[in-house]
Amino acid sequence: MIARRPVTLAWLALAWERAAPVLVWPLAGLGVYLALALFGVFERFGDPWRVLAALAILIACALLARRSLRGFSWPGRRDAQRRVEADSGLSHREFEALEDHPATGNPALWQAHRARMAARLQGVRARRPHAAWARLDPYGLRISLILVLAAGAFLAGDLARYRVVDAFALRPLSGGAGQPVADLWIEPPDYTGEPTLYLRNRRSAVIPEGSVLAARLAGSARRPHVSGAEAGIERIDDRVWQVRAPIEQSGDVIVRTGPLAERLSLTVQPDTVPHITLAAEPESDAEGVLQLEFVARDDYGVERHALEVAAEAEERGGTIAPEAWQSIEISPGAVAPTGEEDRFTARIDVARHPLSGRRVAIRIAGTDGAGQTGRSTAYEMTLPARVFLDPLAQAVAAERRDFLGSGREYEALEPGEPEPVFDRATRDRAIFLDDEPALRIERAPQGVLRLARALDALSDAPARYFDDPIVFMGLRTALHEVHRARGAEGLTHLDEDLWQIALRAELGTLADARQALDAAQQALNDAMARGADATEMSALFDAYERAMQNYMAALAREAMENGEMAGSQGSAGMDTLNADMLQELLDALREATELGDTEGARRALAQLQELLRNLQMNLAGGGEGQGDSPLAQALREALGELGDALGEQRELMDETFEESREGSGAPEPGEDESGSTGEGDDLSQRQRALAERLGELGAMTPGEDGDEALARAGEAMEEAGQALEEGDAEAALEAQNEAVEALREAAGDLAETLLAEEGGQQQNDPLGRQSGGQGAGDADVPSESERQRARQILEELRRRAAEQGRSREELDYIERLLERF
């Protein structure tokens, strides 16, 4: 169709020109209403004044527009065509000619006329609408209204949008007599230790991850609105509101109520994952306690620690799967700072773990307050196991370890056999209506069958052959329970039972007292770690003191029963000294706990434990050295001196090596530019002094064991001193190495002699039981003091085996000594 677009535009222009007189009053009323909203009139007075104002404006606009509405009609198509013809200067009604049809005449002439009209319409156009409001508003009041609206929006600022929304909201609008007041603050997570951040004169902040924006709004009856975060809103009073909004991401948060709007720009500081690394090679003792030193760094500190253990990758046939790691929670009281930043030590009892004594991979896991866990790299080692010196305790512990590492799935019940019924009270013991042990044990897996045979063999003697009847009763009870179990659920308690039997066989009556003392100490450590109040600390300290007194009483009672407290003056003096020191440390511990001195309390507690160990040795042995032969005492003193000499020689060797690395090569005699001559003279003098001490030690060493090795060590030291004096570091290192090897050989000879002297006269049956004069000989079980001396030697050997830098030969020799245990 010709000129469709101009016709459409002309129709729209005509519609606006005709509608303007009708719309002028509604638009003016709307402008007035918006102006009232932007200037905060409705916000201040609220309802019903807002509703009344809206109704009044609406009624006025309707009445004023009523007269204009009567003369309003929509433009037709002909009207639009006439408008186009008028705007284009056409006067012959070209649109009508194209649509008309002649009644008579020559058709050719009519077609020619139509073609001429169509040609005239090719360039037609519609002009813009006429100024319809100019006639209605000759004074330009509409411009004034626009300026008023712009001023209101400018003055309202951030509130403009909310005021407009509230003006047209269908909900009731409560006004306020005054300006609302907002108190805003940031609450960081408790684990960060950060103080509350009050936003008094600031509206931007960097906050820890997990913080909460809190606001208390007073002076407005309107419910607050929060944008930018999910918020919980609580009404405290008629005109008081509490707002809490967790901040999950950086951005702007707007809190508004009534005429008040607070915009906060918050930047969230992410919480990093803890960084955990082992700081030193793990150490252990004879009781199966693993001591770790590690670095734990985190934004706000690590809250929980755990030791993760897995069988060594080679045993598992490759890499360690995530599900293969077993976690051992480390008690907070077992973790102590070393004094250096982010450096800690932890003592973890792993003696009862199923993997103790096996090659494992370990790693430290640290979890922060946000629940994020960081882990150290895996370290492969042999997981410490408690060293049992009593043969019976050794056997029970070994069978327990094998049982824990074996399968426990029983074969299916035969048809007609009664199902087990479990006691609701205990949930771990089965009650059967019949008694057929054979039917039960023959369905057991191989690990359970082996345990049954072992328990039968260990207890295959009358009770009188056992030093402690409780050990015998425990073995027989465990044997009967294994025979009567019909499934793995009936054997869950054997782990604890067998461990307690082994401890009882090893420590005798001390086992229970020692366990209670360890539990009380752990509870005290945990309370100090979490910052318990004075009332709780006082109660825990009293419990620890009672446990310690019970332990000392049990220790003395066992020593008296064994006839090893010989009432000598030396022993009595030692007991008095230990008692005084014990009371002094107890007083220091109580004072530190009352003052909140956690570090001082830890030190006092550690010294108490050390003193108790020494006291146990003294009480059990009747005093220092009592029960030892003069040869054993002399050998022990010589071994200690020899160990000190070996340590000093290694230090000299390390210093010589460092000096040789600092120089550009082997220093020439007389060289003094770098100071190497002065350092060499000092090392030479120290080396010669050590050689002289070794000569004196050789003269005091009893017997001939190690004499040849000591002589070779002395000669090598002399050669090293001469080489250092001449500035020949390479020759000095070679001689020092020979001296170290000779010292090691001498120490090994003395150690073997000492072990033979202390244990050579102990002859027991394979399970270490006394014969009681009933045909098994008159041998006695080794006393507790002898066991403790053996433990000391073993701990020293284990400590040296874990030291870095020792040669392969020395480590092999230490391993051979360890195999004796």
C-alpha cells in the first residue's frame, strides 16, 4: 500500500493531539503526587494521609478531565490521510482518488488519473504533532513541575527510589515523627579472635570471611529492608528493629527504614586453608608415644589437629588412596607451642593403634575455625609401639596386634542353628540358650582361631605359676569369650581387654594407677588448652593430685612387695628430696593454674612427670645404683662419658666441614685473610683436649672391652688435631671420621658388656613366670627398676637411630642392638 508509514505516523500525531487535553490533568496530578513522595511528605506522615492525598488528586484530575473527555474521539483512517495530504501540500485528495471507482466514463482515462495521483503520493510525509499542550499551558507550568520533580529526586538521593516505591505500595505506610537512627557494626567469627568493628563514622570496611553485619534501628515503626545480603530482621520494640545479615561476598549492602538509608561497602577477606609442615624428624619413646614437631600457619590459628596414618604405599601396592588414611584426633592439651612462631610439639599415644610397629605413612592435619583442613606432606616411618619387656606382656601384645590386623568375618550359620540374641544393656555380649563352643569357634576366621590357640597356650598353667592372678583370670576370660563368640560383634571388646592384660603383666598393680594418672594429666592439659575457668581448673588439679598420690602409693607398695626398698639412708634421703621437689612443683603448678599462666603450668606439669619417672626408678631400685654391681655402675658411667665424647667429636667434625666449605679450597699454612688460621687453631686445641679426655676415660674404663677401639680413637684424634693445626681440612676430616667410627665401636662393646652384666643372671621360663619352687626353677621376674633401666637404654638407642646425619654403619649397628629387645 502506498504511503503506509506516513499514514500511521499521522494517525499517532492526531491521537496525541486529541488525547493531550484529556491527559493533561492526570499527568499533572501524577507529577504533584510524585513531588510529594520525593520530598518525603508521605514518608513523614505515612497513612492515612498518603491514601487521602492520592484520592484527592485522583478525584480532582477526574473532574477536570471530564469535560475534555466528552469531546474526545479516536482519529480515523480518513483523518490520517487528510493529515498526510495537508502536511505534504496536496489538495486533490490523492488517497481518495486511489480508492474511488468511476460510475461511467472511459476506464483508460481513470487509470491514467490514478497513476498520476499515485505518483503525487510517492514523496508524502507526516509532520510532527502540533503543540497540543501549548494551548492548554500558556504559562509553561509543566516545565516548573519537571524542575520540581528533578529537585526532589536530587535532594532524596539514594532514598528517591524507595520513596517512590513506598508511595505506590499497596501495604500500609507508617510515618515517623523524627529521623530514624542506626547503629551498625561487624561481628567477625569467634574463631578469628578479632574484636567487633563498630561503623560509627565509616561506611566501608575489610572484614573476615564469615562475618555478620548487625544493625539496630531506632525511631521508625516501619520494617527495615536490606538489599545486598540475606538478612534476619527482629522487632525489639514498637520503633526498634534488630538486623543481622551474614556477609558472604564483597559488595554494597543497603539498610533502610523510613527516610533512613545506609549504604555500606564491604570487602570480604578470604580465609586461607591452614599450612601444615613437619619441622623435625618424629621421635618416640618406649611407651609408644610419638612426639612430633611441626609448623602450623593459618590466618587465625588452627583449632584442631589430627594425626593421619596409612599403611606404607609399598605394602598397599602403589599410592595411598584417600580412604586408606586413618585419623587419630590429637587432644588440645597434647599440643604445646615451642616458643617459636607457629611452631608446636605434640605427644600422641599410638601404642594401641593397629598399625603400631609397622611401616606407615603419617601426616599432620590441621583444621581451622572455618572448617578448612590443611595437611602436611606424607612422611614414612615405623609407627612407634610400646616396648614390653615382660615376656608374657610381649606375647599378649603381639597376639592383640595380629588379631587387630586380621579379618573377623564368620562363616554363615548352618540351617537350624539358633541366631544370637544380644543383651540390650551391654550390646556387645551374646546370650545363647545352648552351650556349644565348638560350633562357634569352628566358624571363626583364621585370625580368631590363632588368637584362641595363643590364649590357650599362654594360660596353659595353674594360676599359681602366674605372679598376678588377675593376669591369669584375664587370659582365661578372654579365651572363653573367643570360644563363645558367634560373630565379629562379640569380639569388639577384646582390643581393650588384651591391652589391659598386657599392661597388667608389664606394670603389675601400677597399671591402673598409671592409667588414672595419665587420664588426669590429659584432662588438666585439655582444660588449660581451652582456657577453662578457675573453678574447673581447681577441680581438675585436685583430681590430678589425688591420682598422683595414688600412683606414688602404688609405686611404693609394689617396691615393698618386691623387697626392693631397703631402707638405706641413701634411699631415704633420695625419697625425702624427691618428696620436697614434688611438693614444690605441685605448688608451682597450682599457682600457675590460678594465675592463668598456661605456659608455666605446662612446664611444671612436664617437670612433675619427669620427677615421677625418676622417683619410680629410685623407689623400685631402693636408691640410685642399688642392686647394681660395681662393674655395672662403672660401665654405665663410662658409657655416658663415651657418648658425650662421641657427640663432641661429631660437633668438631661438623665445624671442620663447614670451615672447609667457607674457604675457596684447602687453606695453606699461615693463611689469615679469611681468618681460617685462627679458626683452625681453635679447632686443633679442642681436638687435642678431647683426645686427652679420651685417654683419661680409657684409663678409668673397667675391663678390656673397647680398649683397642679407644686407642684407635685417640690416635685418630691426635692426627686430626695435627692436620687442623697445619690447615689441612681434608686430612682432618678423614681422621675425625676414623675417630668417630672407633668411638662407636667402643660404645657398642661397652653397651654389650653392660647389658650382659645387668641381665646375665636373670633366667626365667619363656613367659617370664616365677617357678614358685614347683619344678620350674627358682628364677624371679625382673623387677620394675630393672625394666626401667632397660627402657632407658632402649629409648637412648631409639633416639640415636632417629638422628639425622649418622652413617649407615652406625645405624646398622644400632638396629642390631634394637633387635635384642
